[in-house]
Amino acid sequence: MHITVITLPGYTPVEKKLLAKRLKEAAASVGVASFTVSVSIKDLPMEKWDTFIRELPDNEIIIPELRKGYEDY
């Protein structure tokens, strides 16, 4: 399993490593073998963020309650 995180700039390398570690732990907690999990964290400039979010397909949004119309999930 590979987990990709796209974030706004500003997080330190230490914060990114901690996030990656916690994501691996979360995957392991639902039965994914931790040695099969990799994580990448990419910074996206603020000026590109709105376009990125608008173009992200709904089926790639895993936390639907953050999208309008999905409040019941």
C-alpha cells in the first residue's frame, strides 16, 4: 500500500516523518502489514491548492463529510 499526502508548504521534515509514521501505524491497526506501507508527502504551493482540490475526483476523496452533499456519511 502506498499513501500519498498532498499538503500546503510549511510542515517541517520532522512533522512529515511523524505523520508518515502515524499513517503506517494506522494502516497496521486495520490489518495492513506495516512493511508493505510506504508514504510520500508532497508540498503543493498555495496558489495551486484551489485548482488541485476542484479537480480532484469525488471517488478519490476518502473523507466525504468534508464535501458538500455528503453530510450523512
